[in-house]
Amino acid sequence: MEENNSIAKISQGLNVIKKNIQDIINLSNILKTSLGPLGMDKVIRESRKNILITNDGATILDRAKIKGEIRKMIVELSMAQDNEIGDGTTGVVVLTGGLLEQAQKLLENGIHPVRICEGFEHASDMCLSYLEKISQIFDQKLEIFQNLVKAAMTAMNSKIINRSKKKLAEICVKAILAIADLRRRDVNLELIKIDGKIGGNLEKTTLINGIIIDKEFSNPQMPKEIRDVRLSILTCPLEPAKPKSKHKIEIESVENYEDLEKVEQNYFREMINQIKASGTNLVLCQWGFDDDGNHLLLRNKLSAVRWVSGAEIELLLVSTGAQIVPRFNEII
């Protein structure tokens, strides 16, 4: 009796494994038609007004609202591939489905799942050793650059941007080499900013070795071109300090109003003098400017940009080596 129960449990466990394998195979078959340069796009209807067209495996799996724990594992696998490599999101799912399809045949022949996993690990080691054997070492920088461009063009073959893949591949490789830490073999992709403009096309894409801040100067009369820049990055607003609690000011006469205005003007002059004494000729502020402060900046020939985002400030810090000034009295 006990022997029959153990056989029934083993049989039930194998049936669960086979069902999970079949779910993954069905999922990979859906993505299989999107693989490669001749792959077809998928149309995902997220809502009545929102329709998404893509052939990216990670995007399809993420937006398709996949149900089932084993299917969610495959979605996480594809997302991990996208985060780590940036390509191969469809291929990794199709490869997983193909491997599990062969594993299903081995299960039917009575081979234990642990043995099958050991076989996959052994096959992986063999593949890695073979890749090291056939790999080539490039010494010349030009040869390395050309091969990196070819690799980038291959990744773009199945994308909608493939008509301009050579130019975009060169831009991508130059951008990566500009920020890559080759000793550590690490690339911080957050140091690359992609900015788009309505009305342009792919052929007008350019690489700028610097930072673009899509903001206008706080006053249109400020100079548009500045040389020998001394930059101050402020995270404090150029306006009078406001009490944190509720307050009420009673002005009973003209003299009282003039005294209040004098205090504000002195406050602004002190801030502007601190900025000017440091030798600054360009001010970037995370917050806004008061109209009086903006006028004094113009009179003192100080160019200024307001409402600069935190992400742009971080890029400026990395690029220029500047330091954030949280208070005006800390300007050096």
C-alpha cells in the first residue's frame, strides 16, 4: 500500500513538472514568431484607447499580464536579460522553451530532473570553453571599434530603427566607450541621456559629449553664449525665506510697507553679492527665482537657469566635478 502511494506521488509530481514545461513551451511559441529580423510585431491592447505594437520579448511579456507563477518566472528571466544585456529578451525565452522541450522527452524516459539539470550545467560549461577557444583578441583600437559597431548593428536588425542602424550603432558605441570603466568592465548606463524632439527623424540623431539641459535662461536678455564658465549649482530658491508655520503680517502704513520692501531688497542683494563674490557667471537652480531676484541677476550680469531637475543636476556633478550649494552662505 505504501509503495503504491509513493508511486502515485512520484507520478503526480512528474505530471506537475510536465504541465509547467508545457506552459513555458506554449509561451515560447508565442514569442517565436517575433524572433529575428523577419520576426513579426505583436499588437497588445492594454485598454480601449491604448494599443502597443512591439516585437521586444521583455515588453511583450511585461505588458501582456501573464498569469501563473511558472510563467511569471519566465517574465522575470526575460527582464533580467534586458537589464543585464539589453538585448536577447525574445531569444532567451525561446531557448528556454527549446531546452525544456528536450527535457520533457528525457523525463518520459525516466531520467530524474536533477540529472537533467546537471546535464544542462555540463553542456553550459562545454559551450563556454568552446567560445573561449574560438574567440579572437583585438589589439588595435580601430579594429575593436569596428567590431563593436557590427555587434550593435546585429542587435538592431530586428528593431524598427534598422534603416539607420549603421549611424545609430556608431553613436551607441561612442557613447558607451565614453563612459565605460574598462578596468572594472562596468558601464553605468544612467550617465547616458536620450532626448527626443518632435518633428525630427532618425537620420538627424547626433551624439553630444556633454549635457543638454532643455531650459531657457530665466531672463531673455541674458547672454546665450558664455565662455570660461564658473558654475554654481543651487538647491535653494532665490527668494525670501518663508516661515514654516502660519503667519500674519499687518501693514498699517506706507512706512511699514517700505520697510518690508527694504528688508526683501537687502536679502536679495546679499544673496546676489555672495554669488558674484565667488566669481560665478552661471547659476543653475533646482528651484524658482523671485522676480526681484531675477532682475538683480540680470543687472549684475549673471546668467541663470531655474527649475533644473534633480537627474540633470546629478549628471552635471559627474561631468563638471561641481558641488551642490544648499545655502547661499556656503558659496565659495
